[in-house]
Amino acid sequence: MNLLLRWWSQVGRALMREQAPAADAVTAGQPAAALVGMAPRRVWVVLGLALAAAVALGLLALNREASRLSRPGVHAVEEGGVQSLERAWAVADNGTQFPPAAQAQAEGKPVTLPDEWSRSQPGYKGGVWYRFPLDFGEVPRTHEVMAALIDRACSSVEVHLNGQLVFRSGRMVEPYARDCFGSHVVPLPTALLRPSGNVLDVKVAGYPIQRVTSRQRAGGLAAVHVGPLVEVRQMAEELNFWTTTLSQIMGGVLVVMGVFALGLAWVRRLNYLLYFGLLTIGWAVVTGRFWRLDLAVPNDAMEVLIAIVMAPMTAFAIKFLMGYAGIGLRDPAQQVWNLRVNLLLWAQCLLLPLSLLLLGLDQLFLGARIWFLVFTLELFVAIGHFLWVTGRGRRAEFWLMCAALGVVAAVLGIELSYQNGLLKTGGLHITHFVMPLLYAAVGVRLIQVYARALQSAEGARVHLERRVQEISVEIERNFNQIAELRVEQIAEKERKRIASDLHDDLGAKLLTIVHTSDNDRISTLAREALEEMRLSVRGLTGRPMVLSDSLADWRSEVVSRLGQAGIECEWRNPNDTIEEPLSSRTYVQTTRIVREAVSNIIKHSGASHVVITADVDLANHVFGLVIQDNGRGIPLELDGRLDRGHGMTSMKHRAKQLNGQCLVESGPGFGTVIRLTLPLEIAAMQQVLPHRLGP
């Protein structure tokens, strides 16, 4: 046992060392789920070790009691000089003293401890005297106080040494005390001890197994030990730790865990946490007798109350398994089945006390055993269905819950075997030690799942806030674009109106002047004004053109004007079918740049030959136009001041407005080269292609 405790403490220290970095991460500001979520496999391993330790403790206790039962019925001296009294003369009698010798010889019989009344005194209620002869060999020294240790006596105990009362625990009249799990240390006064022929009489008052609902609470007496008080107290402290203190600690932990689960259930509206909280708190209440409270409540009422509590406890366990597995949440057929299960579970809470009353108070154990079998079968079905649902859904907790529920099934099987007399445990209640550990394992898993859910919810909230911010920015940008588009639409509408007015009003009047004027100069000026107006109208309408069509218009106009001026023009166009689009604005500005360049050639260059080269870089969507003449070039007095004359300023300004550039290269006697480079707009392509393709 000590080796097992040391091993378990080493495991706990190793776990704390491994989880230290996770704790530092939490203190650094990470979510609380990091402590649980960083090493889920490690948690599973530790919980598995806890379950294994619980099973090992139960088996160890069973082995210990089995070894006691197998010992020969003689006085044995254990380590440290403590005698184990394993045989006694038992007499059923309610008197205040051990019965007279004749009565004891006639009515008594020898028994071997531990003595269970369900086997040695079936159906008996009241007191049973146990007589133990004591031989020390010599009178103990005055400074050495002897004591007796009663491992377990159900229910009230009275001890006499050599005919003198030295100890009493509980009432010796009904209702008897219900301390069936605590040990008793009885100091033996040295003045009453004799070198030989000492007699230790122990009276136990209790109830037959028919009047209780659990075999552990039936009358009986476990082992009795006699030895020095110091050693006896040390044995009692170790025994009380496993039978009382540990149960008190587990009960307190279960209450805290249950309150925490109820709080989460109320906050998160999770029904399965509600049932788990009620289950853990209910278990702590049922095992509350380990607090050794001596209530003057009739035995029958207390036993019926304990049996009644088992019905809602079973219902809480089944409802927790169903809710945790997600059964009956969405499927209408499962919801109907879930409703029927609820009616059955809560109906048996009423059927259980009615059935006990119908059977009678003398058949409490029979009724409780039948109901315990029913509850066990129900739990087996619920466990199997839970594992089937979680295994089919491949949930992460399948293997952990499989191990935990497997231990639950094993413990229930052991308890069922013991209650039916198929197994002897010496009065130890293994279920009370293993089940709290299982509750703790399931509680840790639930906290882990909840912590991860909180972490996921926090991440989802941060992601949602980021998405809301992004959408807000996008909505604001779209609103600005819509506003700009609305302004553009209004401006486009206004431009079309102005273009229509110019074309219908001013254009008609200029055309009339062209056809009716007798003055050639006026007619020519009107014709030029009409052309400029048409160009302006085209720019206002905003309809894009194909680059090849624009080049054809420019070529026709340039060749015509230069031809009229007696200048030879060579137009070089590598590709006559360039389908790249050209916006109306680019077309108008480029036309004016070309006209200005041709006008400068005619007026100032004195050239006889002009070469115009048009090219398109399809990869970069760039249009280039090079105009080169063989004239006299820019005079020296204008060198360095090209932007101040010859319309160069307007040409460069128009190119800059189109995000392009216009470069002028010239020298006296070397002619002039004008290099125009303009980007082609993608938006124009999207507008012109439908017009080119047609309906």
C-alpha cells in the first residue's frame, strides 16, 4: 500500500512538472483552455492511471479481506506485538452483560471474524455478544497502555473488559447508530488487566439484512485487534483514512464539481451538465453517511429514503449520457424516443417506494436488490448506446469514455455480485471509492471540452470582429465608388446633353455657313470650326474606338493636310488590324496633338518629307506614335526653351493628362522628331468590344 502511494505521488509530481510550461503560458495571457488543451493525450494517460489505481485499490482490499477469511481461527501475533482476535464465542442477547455461562453455552456458538449476520444470524435484530479470551503472559507495565481496535462493527458497539464497561459507541436501543464503516479504538485500563484469564466482551447491536437495502449495513463484526495503544492508534488512523477520511474528501470534491457543473449548465444552457452536476451532488449526499452523523431517525425510514434516492441518481446518469452523446437533439424520431425514456425514468422514481411498501419492511433488501438489478441493466444499456453513438461519430472522447464506462460496468458488476452474496468484500464498499474517481475523470473531460469550446468561441469572435471590420471598410469603399459613379453618371449625362446641343444647334449653323457663304476664307474657317466641334462632341459622348480605326482617321487627315502643303508623307503602320481599344478622351487628345505637330511642320519646319510610325506594345498595352521630318529643326535661339513656343507646351500637357509623355528631339539642320507614348485603358477595352462584336 505504501509503495502504491509513493508511486502515485511521483506520478502527480511528474504531471506538475510537465504542465509547468502550460501554466506559464496561462499567466502570460493565453486562454485558460491552454492548460488543458496543450496536452490532451497526457491528460488521458493520467486519468487512465487514476482509474487503474482505483481498480488496484479495490482488488487490494478484496485480497486483504480474502486473506483474512482464509486464516485459521486462532490467536495470531502481528508485527509490532498487536494480537489479531479472529475467533469468538457469539451469543444473541440484548442484555447489559454477557449472558451467564449456561445460557451462553446453550445459545451461543463459535464464529470466525469477520462475522456477517446475514450468514451467521439470519433474520436477527438486536444485540449479539462476542467473547474473546485474552492472555498477555504478564501484566502490562503501568506506562504501557493497551487498547483494542475494532475494524468495523455495524451498528452500535459496547465493550466490556473483565465484566466492566470500558467503551460505548452509539445507542444500544432502537434506532441504532448507523456508523457501519468507522473503526473504534478502545483503551483497556491497566487496572482491569490480569496476567491471564482476561475476557473481552463486545456487544454489537444492529439490523438483519432483510431490514436494510444494502448488505454493507447489515449487522456484523469485523476483525478485532489488541495491542499497545500507540500501535493500535496508528493502525486505526490508516484504516480510517481509507474508510472515512478519503470518502469525506471525495464527497467534498464531488460537491464542488457538481456546483461548478450546475453553474456552467445555467450559463451555457447545457442540460447534460445539469444532470452531471445533480449526479455528483446526489452521490455526495448518498455517501454522506461517511461523515458519521448519528441521526435519531428510524432505520426503516432511512433505508427507504436511501433506496428512493437511487432512482433519480440512475435517471441523472442516463440523462447525462444521452445528452452528452447528443441523442434526441434534432431527429424527431429520437425526440419521441427520448420523451418515452424520460417518462420511464421518472415513473420508476414513484414505482420504487410503492413497490417497497407493497413488499413490506421485512423485505427491504429483496426489493432494493431487484431495483438495483434493474438500475444496473438500465445503465448497461445506456453505456452501450452511448459508446455506439460516440464510436459511430468518431468523437475524440470515445476511448476515454470507453475506459471510464468500462470501469463503471465492472464496479456495478462487483457490487451486484456482492449484494447477491456471490462475492465477499468484508464490508468494504468498493463503489464508494471508484465511482468518485470516475466522476472526477469525466468532470475533467467536460471541463476540457468546455475550455476548448470557449477558446474556439473566442477565436470565432476575434475572426468575426476582423471580418466585420473588413466588410465595413469594403462597404465604405463601395459607397465611395457608388458615389463617384453616380457623379460620373451625372457628368456623363450632362456631357451628352452638351454634345447634343452643340451638334444640333451650333453644328447646324456652321454647316449652313459652309454651304451658303460666298467668301472662301469664311467657308474654310467655318469648316475648320465644324471639324473641331465634331471632335469635341466625340470626346463628350465618351464612346471608345478601336485603335486601327483611329489610326486610319489620323492617317487620312495627316496625309491630306501635308499633301495640300506640298509635303510628302510616309505612314508606317506595322499592323493594320490592331484591335486594341482607345478611349474617346485619348482619341480626342491624341488627335489634337497630331494636328498641332502637323501644323508646326507646315508652318515652321520647311520640311519636304515626313515619316510617321505607329506601333503598339500589346504586352504592356502601350501605344506609340513617332513623327519625324527633314526640316531645318528648332532654331538655336530657342534651344533649351522648346516648351515656350511651337505649341510644344500644349502637346506635352495633353500627353501628361493621358498619363503618357511627349518627347521632342531636334537640332539645327537635322529636322525634328516627336515621340508620343500613351497607355491604352483597360476600361476602354471592356466598352469597345461589344460595339465591335455587335449584337
